[in-house]
Amino acid sequence: MKAEQLPIQMSVGRDRTFGNFHTGDNAAAVDRLKRLCDAAGAEQVFVWGQAFTGKSHLLQAVCRRTAQRGRRGVFVPLKTLPGEDAGVLAGLENVEVICVDDMDAAAGDAAREEALFDLINRARARNCRMAFAARGNPTRLPFVLKDLSSRLVWGGVYRLAPLSDADKPQALKLHARERGCTVPDDVIRYLLHHHPRNMGYLADAVQRLDHASLRDQRRITVPFARAVLAGGA
Amino acid sequence: MSLWQQCITELESLLPEEDVNTWIRSLEAVETEHCLRLVAPNASTREWIRKNCLGHISRILSLKQDTLDVQLEAGPQETPSAGQETAAEQRHTGLAQAAEPRIESCLNPEQTFDTFIEGKSNRLACAAAQQVAANPSKSFNPLLFYSGVGLGKTHLVHAIGNEIKRTNENLRVLYLTSERFVADMVRALRKGKMDSFTRFYRSLNVLLVDDIQFFADKEQSQEEFFHTFNTLFQSQSQIIMTCDCYPAEVEGLQERLKSRFGWGLTQAIEPPGLETRVAILQSKARHDGVALPDEVANYIAENIRSNIRELEGALRRVIANASFTSNPITIEFARDALRDLIATHNRILTIEKIQKTAADYYSIRPNEMVSPRRNRTVVRPRQMAMALAKDLTNHSLPEIGEAFGGRDHTTVIHACRKIKDLRQENTQVEQEYKDLTRILNG
């Protein structure tokens, strides 16, 4: 019996920069976020969009670009941040650029909303720049504190559009290349024609194909992809 | 590259990127010859660094400079609101203004009466504000504005403060939010400096407190504010406050405070009408040095009605997009820039919705979309609906085919290609596609 090749389970590191973000139809939002890193004085941008539209990628790119300009930026992922918000958010107004991700995670939680409201007031008083991201439009997220939602829209709200089908092959190829594998054009076409077309699913499919290809020592072809993805391997 | 920047570069290869952006990049590094002092914005960040990567940091730095001492600390966790900590310690009780050192008023110099746009909705509030600014503590005391969010309460309060400072330079004026009052009090309690805190607040000539609704359920802060209020009122200092609703309706606020808040004038600010919204937009555009055509200001004002912050956000977006694309600001441009803001964009488009909209548009019955009929009057609308379903949803092509009467995914591919070609060849089809996209996107 042939021994099964066991691929090493490791996450592939990828720097999130503006350079490796597929802008697609989001050029205006990306431009505003870049200016946020470069400009001086109070500025604020809110981006929202469905899952896998690159919200966290963009906010982290803001932090990196801010650092490249010799300033301090901080990324605040509300969904995964440990500890109480008031403690974790304290003093952040002393950082030049504050990027708060997963704003929807705070909606409906009065204490979290108040901590964020207080942070925004402190940050504006100090001329900090702020970027926010959420899955929903800030005017429609179920915030208890109306003062908070009104402050979130002050600098401009941008909806991030998902990548178009024309942009997806290139994005998937880059994703595959960063994993060290090659996905042929016909396999990408097959994925786009026969499977859900959101980037989350597609990126996950590439990962599964890569994993199965290493395990089975086979090239990634359309029949192989059909078998792997149908079997949930 | 500084030592700390070199260290961050190495940490980037050791830690997940998110950790670097969340914790490492927020540290302030102060380098001296033999010491690198890392100042975290708060105690939580300091503890995270201590537990998760102080070892890495020390090791990396020791390889670069073995005599370097690395110190980790948390910086000040709250920004002093008015420089009052030092001032308060020097201060004596009493309100003799000439004897008191000046304080930082925390007023926004841009928010003045000149930049406040007056309209029917805020005329009374504006008049009261101007009267109080001209004669502090002699007309309405306290003066309280209440309204929904983003309607200009804070602007009016700053305008009063700025005007008083302009005409009475020596008066001790302080603007702050109620949360800042609470935070200052908590800090004073923690440091055992309540005497200084009390003396400082009770020595003001004009106290402007924003958002008093946040005193709700904070008993000790209410107690302290009650005494501050009484002292200031008795010494004829001016008190100006804002609230997001009529103060008597704030739950969790002591009755004695509610009653005192009503001693002077309580004035509502109503949402601005269309003309005021247009004037606000024109004023803000002028401030930014941008020429905003009247019809564009009208378009934005007609569509953004909720509050002034949202209005300003919309304007900023139009201006930023115009600058980015080097396009002139026209009504078409504004409509395009704000399309998703104005639309009910949280709505998720379904294939059924697309079918119904396309059927209505082409005046055919919705069930024709799923029928086997193949005559020309039905086929083109059906192909258009399939193309829109592909472009505007994330459904797979087999799912789209299935929703159109169980058709094969190759039929969907054919329909999409056909519509794509027709849009290039035929302006009528292109217009139909644009119309339907606009309708579906709201």
C-alpha cells in the first residue's frame, strides 16, 4: 500500500499592502485610504462590503503604509480583540492613524459602542485619522448609540464592490502563486463556471486543490478539481 | 533605518501580520544611547507585548547592540482634556478671573457663528446662542440645546465658546464632553486628587458640556456634576449643555439634575430643511475651496436628509472622487459617486428580483423568464436578466441556469456573451443594461 503524502499544515504568510490588493471597481475608496496615510490633520473613511471584499486587507495596508511614512498606525480588529474595549482602546488617540475593523461586532453592545464613541471624540480632538470597516453600511448597522453611527459617516462612506469575474482569474492565480502552486487557466474557468463565485469560496477551493494535489501527488486538472471539490476533500 | 524599525522588520517575519499591525506598530520608541524605551498606548497593549513578544524584541535588539537596555511601559491612558491637571494643582478656590492661570479651552476654532448655517430649523437656538455669547451668565443660564444626532448642537456650543473667548480673552472657558468629565473624575479619584478636580471645575467662568445624556446611570459623576453645577450657577458662571433628547426624558438621570437643567432655556434644534442643507453644502465646499454647482448641492441635499454629518460625508466623497478622477463635479458625477450611499444598499439582490424587474422593464410576464418559450420578445429580456444575475449576484452559473426554468449553465454563458456583444454594438441595449442596473441598485 502506497504511503499517503501528508502536506504540512501551515498558513501562508502574505503581507497586506495596497500593492497586492486587487482594486477592481474600488479605486476611489483605495485612493481615499492611501491619502489617509499621507495627509495631515483629521480625516476619516468608512468602508463596508460583504465578506471577502478586502476590508481587513485594506485597513492593514493603511497601517503598513503609515509606518512606511514614519508614523504610527494601529489595527483594531474588534471581533478578535482580547480584553475589555475601554482598556484596549484607551490611549489610542496618541497614535496617528487608527483603523477599526469589524465595526458590526460592536453594533448593539452598548458598552462597546460607548467605548468607540469616546475613542472617536478623543481622536478628533487630537486630529487623528481614522478608518473603519464593517460588513454593513454604518447608517444601517443596528447601533444603539445614534451618536456613534452619525459620527462614523462624517468623512465619507464607501461600499467595496466584490471583484468582477474578469478580475477573479488574475486574483486566483496570484493567490495560488503565493501558495507555491499553479492553477491552470482551464481549472480557473471551471471554478468560475461551476462553483460559487465569491472570492472566499474560490480562494478556499484553490487551497483545497493545492492540499489534495500535494497529498495525492497529482497535477491540478479539471477532472482532478471536479473530484476533489465534489468529494469535499 | 532606526534600531526600532529594524526590529519591526524582523518581527514581521516572526509574528502574524495582524499582530504586528495591532500591537507592535502602535508602540512609540524612544531611543537613547543605551536604552530603548517602548511606550504602549495602554496597559492592555503593554501586557500583550510583555507576554507574547518582549522576548523576541530583547533578543533581536541584543544581537544588534548588546548593551542596550529595553524598557516597556504604558503611556498616559487618557488625554488630559484641558491641561487642568497641572493648572488645577496651582489653583486656589474662587473665581477671581484675573488671578487664575489661563486654561486650554478645547474649543474647535473652526466652529464659529460665521461658519454656522442658520435656517428655520435652528433660528431660535442660534439666536439664544448669540445672546448668551454676547452676555454670558446674564441672559439664559443654563442654556441647553437638544436634538437628534448630527444637527449642529456641538457646533453651536463651540461657537458660543469661541465668541466668548474672542471678546473676553481672560475668561476661563472649557468645552468638554460628559464622558471626559467622568473620565477626569475617575482619574482624580484613582490618584487621590479629587480636591484639585473639584477646585478646577468650580473655578470656570464658562462651562460647555456636550452630550449630558451620557451621565445617565453614573451616580457618582452625577453627584459631582450636581455640586459643580450649583457652585458655578451661584457664582454666576455660564453653563451651556447639549443633550440628544429633551433632558427630562433621559432615563437614569437624577431628578434634581433634570430640574436644574430646566432652570434657564431649553431649546430644541430641528432637522434642517432643504434650503438649509443646500446652504450647508455650499458653505463646506467653499471652505474646501471647491466650486459646487447649485444643482449638485440640490441633488445631494434632496437625497441625504438624515443629518449634517452624513451630508458632509457625502460631500467629502464627491469632492475626493472628483479630485481622484480629475472629473468636473456634475449632477451625473455626484449621482454616480453616491449611488451606493443613496441606494438602499444593504438589500441583497436575488435572481427572482432581477427576473421581476427585467420582466416589468420589458413589459412581459415574470413567468416568461422561466418558460420554455423561445420567441424573440422573450429571449432578449431573459438573456438580459441572466447577464444581470451573473454581474450583480455571486450565484454560480448552474444556479442561475436552474433559476431560469432549469436551463443549462452553457445557456447562461451564451446569454452573457450575447448581451456583452450587443452592448458594444447597440447603444439601445447598452442603455437598457444601464437602466436596469440603476433600478436594481436602487
